[in-house]
Amino acid sequence: MLTFDHSVISGNSTDNGADDHGGAIYSFYGTVNVLHSTVSDNSARQGGGIYTSQASLTVDDSTVSGNYADLVGGGIRAGVY
């Protein structure tokens, strides 16, 4: 389990080609909690702010803004493959 509580996650990016996911937060088969936090100005190919796959994601009382993705999920990309 990964929990961000009263956190600021900003200005991050990934640059590793086709697997360029989750500029700020990446989770595969896990649990992510973003509580009372800000996820901003991050970038990736998919899921500029947050990328999850086959994972549980909770975002509560938080701001996700100004994130960028080349393909899908500028702020959040949550998927099941």
C-alpha cells in the first residue's frame, strides 16, 4: 500500500519510451491512497499525474491539476489489462 497524506507531488516526468507511465505515481497490482494532497505539473506518455493498472486507487480531498500525458490520462489513467 502506498499512501500520500498532506503531500505535494509536482514537477515530475518519466522518459523511458513505450513504458512511460505515471509521471508522479505509478502502481501495478497495488493500493494507492492520495489524501489531502496535490498532484500537479507532472508528465508522462500515459497517466501524467497518476497511473494505475489492476490497482485500487482512492483520491480524497485532493487536487489533481496541470498534469500532461501524450496519449491518455493527463491527470489520472486507471486501467485494467
